Amino acid sequence: MQSAASSPLIKAGTPAYRRTNIALFLGGFSTFWLLYWVQPLLPLFSRVFGLSPAASSVALSISTGGMALALIPASFISDRFGRKPVMCTAMSVAAVLTMLSAIVPGFGTLLVFRVLSGVVLAGLPAVAMAYLAEEIDPLSLGASMGLYIAGTALGGMSGRLASSLVADFFTWRAAAGFVGGVGMIAAFVFWRFLPASRHFVSRELPISPSGRKALWDAVRSQFSDAGQPWLFAVGFLLMGCFVSMYNYIGFRLEAAPFNLRDSTIGMIFTLYIVGTFASAWSGKLADRIGRRHVLWGMKILMLAGLLLTMSDWLPMVIAGIAMVTFAFFGGHTVASSWVGRRAGSSKALAASLYLCCYYLGSSLVGSITGLFWAHDKWTGVCGALVVIVLASLGVALRLRGLPAKSLAVTS
């Protein structure tokens, strides 16, 4: 049996590469399918439970916040017990929790199941990125990461669309049961297809003094890197802006001059298919011309898209949402793969730190921008998001001058 050091990395064109891409595509699909199905139902929750838009958004923010806080502990668990077992457990348990949320007595209990789902789902995103960084050949990493993130785009789109349609024609409880059932199927296929790790090396949990010191040294090394803290900031700002737009655009579209019903608003989430293309395309483009040359362009595109959503003409608003969606998934693909390339031996930790910032952006910015809705409806929300994108653009321009780290392949 080959040792981890002598086992070849998975290269493009091999059966293992195809199985890995299928499994991780489904992993990304299931994560966003189970995490974001409540987003198009926020206006419905607001009506059913008598909540403000900002209060109803907690149904999403509490799960992304739980995920953010559990990412680093989940990476430690995966370092000890392995990548595949942790990811399989995360997908299956989160699916069961989602099905159980269909029978909760009220909004408060729903929030309990949502935060538990977020905590459990943390076992997939950071671990998936670490698995790809460990097992995939560097020349194929960008494309594989792009396909994984494309799965998140399709899962996010499908989960939102399915929940809005089922809730509109049945109930939101029926939507929860359906989403959880599909999540269980995805977990089974993921378990059957994903190859076992060949380059994973088990590490002890950081509970001893020496282990805690090693952890602190690893965290400090990530934040002392010239690029990593800025890439973490990119994740926070990108996700915060993107989730905020989709959190509150439904409230705008159900009001005049659009007056759309829930199932029609849910169709807006089909624009996530744009993100599927953007992830795969931007990953390949970054492999070819460099991440530093792709990232800042995505921020310009996001800014332009936000400005289009101010229009009162529905086709123009949809075009703006599509542009923001494309820019978000393209930028996230570039930033997340860049983090893995600069992480050194602490790939799981670096991925967890990036995703912790990423999901904190979803949770904190996604709820705080609801306060701007109370002040000036969509104009207030969009103005806040423009400021966030401008800050993100400044970070991306700074990263253009980042010196490449010494790697087998330049970043």
C-alpha cells in the first residue's frame, strides 16, 4: 500500500477525478440546498409570524452564524477523524434536522433547528476545500474548486426555488420536509462516490498545552501572511453583500410597482445558474491568467449590477441581480482557491478561517442591512451594499500587488 507521500495526486481526466468532482459538486449542492431554502420564504415568515423584514431574516442569519462559529472546531475534528467521515456525517445530520423542522410549533423552535443545522453543516465547506487542496493536482485545483462552488450555486438556486414553489402551493412545512428528503439522497450519493483520502494525515485535537500552542502558531502564521487576512476580508464582504441582496429583494418585488407573488419571486433564484457558469469559468480563467487579475474585475461587475437593481423596470432589475450573482460566484471561486494555495500545511485551518469570515458576512451583514430597509426600503439597502462593494474593490486592488508565495505553481 502506498504511503500518503508517495500516492499520486488526482489529476484531470482520471476516473478518480470525475468521481471526486461529482461527489464534491453534490456536497456543495447539499450545503446550500439545506442552508438557504428559507431565504425566499422570509416575506412569508414575516406575514405568518408577524415579523419585520430584519427579524424574519434571522431564520437565515442564525444558521449561517452557527456555521461560521463551528467551522474551526469542525476543521479540528476532520484533522483528527478524517475528511470523508466528517463530510458524510454533516450532510446526513443536517438533512434530518431540516426534515424535523417541518413539525416545529413556532418560529422560535424553527430558529433552534436552523442554528443546529448551521452548526452541523460546518462539517462540509471547510473540510471540502481542505480535501481538494490535499488530493487534487495543483494544475487541476482551480477547475475542481470551481465545480464544487458551482454545486453550491445550483444547490442554492434549486433549494430556494423548490421551497418557494412548495410553500406557495402547499405550506412552508411541506417545503422543509421536501428539502430535507433531497438532502438525504445527496448524502448517500456523496458517500458512494467520494474517494477515500490518500494524503490525509491524522492530527491530535488541540487540547493539550502543546496542541494549543501549535494551533495558535498556525493561526498566527495565517494572519501574518501578506495575503490571507485580505482574502478573509474579501469573503466577508462578498458574502455579506450577496446574501443581503437576496434577503431583501423579495420584499421589494412583492410591493409596488412589481406586486409579484411568492412563487414568482422564487423564480428569481433561477439566476443562480449564472453562478454555476461563473464558478467554473472563473476558476479556469484564474488558473490561466492568475487570480490577482480576475478578482478585482468581479467587484466592478457586482457594483454595476447593484446599480441596475434600482430601476423600476423588472427586466433591468433581473439583469442587475444576474450580474451580482455572476460576480459573487466568480469572486468567491478565485478567493477561496487563492486561500488554499497560500495556506501551506494548514489548509483546513486556512479554509475554516476564510469560511468563518465568509459566513459571518452572511449572518451579520445580512441582518444589519435590514435596518436600512426600515429607513429607506430598497434604496437604503442598495446604498449600504454599494459602500460594501467599494470597500471590497479596494481590497481586491490591494491584492493585485501581492507578491506570489513560493509554490510549485505560482499563485
